[in-house]
Amino acid sequence: MEWFILILYFFSMSIVCLFSLVQLNLTWHYARKENPALLNYEPSYLPFITLQLPLYNEKYVINRLLDAVTSLDYPYTHLEIQILDDSIDETVTMIDARLNSIKNKGINIVHLRRKDRIGYKAGALQHGLMLSKGEFIAIFDADFIPQKKFLKTVIPYFKNDQTAMVQTRWSHLNENFNLLTQMQAFGLNAHFSIEQSGRRKANSFINFNGTAGIWRKKSILDAGGWQHDTLTEDLDLSYRAQLNGWKFEYLESVESPAELPITLQAVKTQQFRWNKGTAETIRKNMGKVIRSDVKFNHKLRAISHLLNSTVFLFIFTAALVSVPLIFIKNEYPQLKTIFDLGLIFLVGFISISIFYWFAIRAFQKKPLSYFCIYFPLYLTFSLSLSLHNSLALLEGFLNIKTDFVRTPKFGIQKNTDNWKSNSYVKPKISFLNFIEGLCMLYFAWGLDLSFTFEDYGFLPFHAMLTLGFGYLFFNAIINSLKNVA
């Protein structure tokens, strides 16, 4: 049993280390090339664009979204707006109340309602696609506020006939709302700087992020359209299109402001959907990537991209076996050399530190102080989600089908309690919350063992795990009690 635990730990940590080295490689690609200047808009190039707004119960943000999309700087003669509305609440009447005034401005806008919600967001996008008039399809989720010059800034990149999709960078309307939004911004900023730009600069596969981008309609149809057999229809279509030879662009300097989820329950819902959908996309597309004629280095990068989220499985596995490892380490001193070899995993920690350092430098005026405060907090938060996200991945790999659960938005940018009277989120305790509470106690036991045996190698790891799982558990308990009150 001791050797099994040792092998499982070293194998899991090796995968985590490998993941970190991949991130370091992306950092190198990101840093070695400057972002090129944006292409200039040419008035003579004026393709017809369909703007799709997929919605489901968005009464708190719908007016803000309509204000933004009806202010876009693009000729109305070449623009169509589709509201793909599957709502079952007052969002429907709120939209209807504004349609006439919008149409009176000369804007071509349609409110599309389906009889059912088959396929969820993917089904709505495909339904709208079949009715669209545009050569290009711009997509914005309800929590986004597209900037006035968005279409004129992005559309020049489609003069290249091989370009299928152009993605822009998400920025955050409410980054400083609370610590939770700050943690999300920390991670998303790294994705939208190092990961997306690094892959693009390496000429490797990137992905559409589901919103804040434009597609060439022909490329969507060529790849088989929007399909709803995964919860990440954006990642799925991205791979199908690129495997068909289409090219993607990513514009880091073009911001698309959006609202971050402000409750832990909403964040976990979003994370579950993303991770489970990624696992479903792996099942669907990994074989196609391996069998493709893509160059070997790009194929490896595509495989690592798809497998990115699986790092949570190995992090949680390593965490679980790290506690009995303290006993093994002290009971078998002859294994000291093997444990000393574990220091090589510091390479992974250093690599991921460099990755986030470069991401922070791109966004912060005082990067050192920001890094010292938020990097440890972000690692703690990520570790706390390792169980939750691992369960999502396992459901995806086992092909266990569940509904598409939307992430609620509240239209709140400043830290107030106004959102707590919303009709979309009602905090409740789940069985998983109690498991997270047990994890908190388990890793606290690991902390105690470090002091008992005076062996402090795992102490930082177990401290972060204890704090992280404790945060998840007590947050659920406190919020559920407030809801009862």
C-alpha cells in the first residue's frame, strides 16, 4: 500500500508539473512577440453582420445589453440583431416593451422565441443561425456590454478568407466587487493574456470563449453547425472548425467588458459547466486531433489545451494521498532519497509563478505587491475547487448528461446588498458542501501531523487546502442560514 501511495502521488504531481511547464511554454511564446497593431477599418469593406444575443431569464441586465447593442457604430443597413430568447420570466415582456422604440430608429431587430429549450444555448444559436441574414455572426452573452467600435474594430480581420473566428479579451465591470470577483479576474486575465495570445502567437489552436467574438457563418456551417452534445459548445465548434483548416484570430488589445459572478454558488455552477463540457469535448474531439494531419508541435499543444482542466483531478489526488505520505515519510526513513527527489516539483511551482507574473504585469500598475497578495490567495481558491471540478470532469468523461445551468447575472457593479433580493439564486446546502467540510478537517489533520512529526514539507500545501475548503464550507453554511432567516 505504501508503494501504491508513493507512486500515485509522484505520478499526479508529475502531471501537475507537466501542466505548469506547458503554461511556461505559452508564457515564452507570449513574451517573445509583440502584439501587432490593429487593422484599420475600411469603409469600403462593409459585410452584413448578424448580432446574436442568447438569453435565458436576464431581467437584471437585459436593458443594459439592449442599450449597448443599439449604440454600436455600424451602418444599420448592414446589421441585424437577433434576440435569441428562451426566457420564462418577465425578461420576455421587458424586451417586447422596447422593440418598437428600437425599430423606430431604423434598427433591424427580431425577438426570436422557441417552443422549447432543446439544446439550450447551442440550440438557440443554431436556430438563429438558420434564420440569419448575415455573412458574419457576432455573439454576446447577456452580461456583456459591447463597446461602440467593436464591429468596426474586429471585422477587418475577415478580409482574410481563411479566418473563421475572431475572439476579443474579456474585461471586468465588477472586478473589485468582492474577493471572489478578484479571484476570478486573476485567473481569467491569465487566460485572456498568456494562454490565448501565447497559443495564437505559436500559430496553434485557440478557442472561442462563447461570447465577445465574431464568426464567419460559412465556417460554422462547414464545421457542422452548433451542436448540443457537450456543455461547452464553443470549445467543441472551435476544434471542429480548426480541424477543417479554418484560422482563428485573437485580439488581446480589444476589450469586451462583462460582469463576473458575485456569489460562490454562481461561480461553482459556471466552473462545473465549463469543466464537465471540456471533458465531453475531449471525448468527442481528442481522437480527431490525434488522427489529424496537424503538425506535431501544434498537435501536442492542442492535446494539452483540451486536457488543461484535467489538472484538477491530479491536484485533488495528490492532495488526498499527501496526508498518509507524512506517516510513510516518518516510518520509512530509508525512503528519504525518494522524497528528496520530490523537490523537482518546485520546477512546476516556479513555472506557474512565472506564468501568472507575466499575466499580472500586463494588467497591474503595481505588479509586485499585487502578485504577493493575490497569487497565494488564487492558488488557495483553485485548490479548494479541485474536488468540485474533478467531479464535473468525471461526469463528462462518464457521459452523464445533465441540464445546461445558466450563470445568474445581477447587473451589479458596486459592492451592495441589492442583489440579495433576486429571484434567481437561493442559497442552499448540498451534500457536496458537507464533503468539502470533511476535506477541511482532513487537511487540518495533515497540518497537525506536520507539527507532530516536525516535518513541514507539506505544511503550506495543507494550509491552503484547509483554508480553501473551509471557505467553501462556511460560505455555504452562512449563506444558507441567511436565506432561512
